[in-house]
Amino acid sequence: MKGTLAPTEGAGYDLIDSKGGKWEVRSITKGGIYFSPSYMVGSGRSFNTKGFISKLDDLEGYIISDVESFPDIKFWIIEKEEVINWWKKKELGKSTKISRTKILKLLEV
């Protein structure tokens, strides 16, 4: 992929690939994973479908790591079209958060 880190912590993405594409990095934990923007996750925050779709429009996709498999960390590069497909098929929860078991099944581990 060869790229660089986003210029700031609040950039809305984590990495820029060698072609200028923006990628978000997410980790699978015991609690699962979410695909919505970080500003929609946490106490007092709420999910907004329009904001989620807008976020996807700006990204090439997600780099997902399974931090629970430490020290042998597995990772996947998922293009945004796959996440959109999961959303349309209602594979993601209402706020895009899904369990560890479900994401590993979707990734066909």
C-alpha cells in the first residue's frame, strides 16, 4: 500500500495511500468493531446515517486488524464497497457496530 499517516489526529481518516486515497484503520476487539465515524461513537454521541455514508464517500476503505490475536496480528484491507454491501444487506448493526464473531464471519476467517 505504501503511504503516509494522516496529517492530523482529527483528519477523518488515518492513512493516505501512494495514490492519495484515504483509509481508516479499525481494530477488532472482544467488543467487536464499528464502521461509523469516530465522532458518532461514545457516551452522548449518536449515529447518523447521512454522516456514515458521507464518511464512506471520502474513503477508499478500511484496514482492519484483529488485536485479540496478538502477538500474531491478522489484518484485512477492505474496500468501501464491501462495507456498503454489508450495510445494504443489514449485516451491520444500526450504528454499524457488530460483534467480533460476526465480523470474523464476514471476513471469512
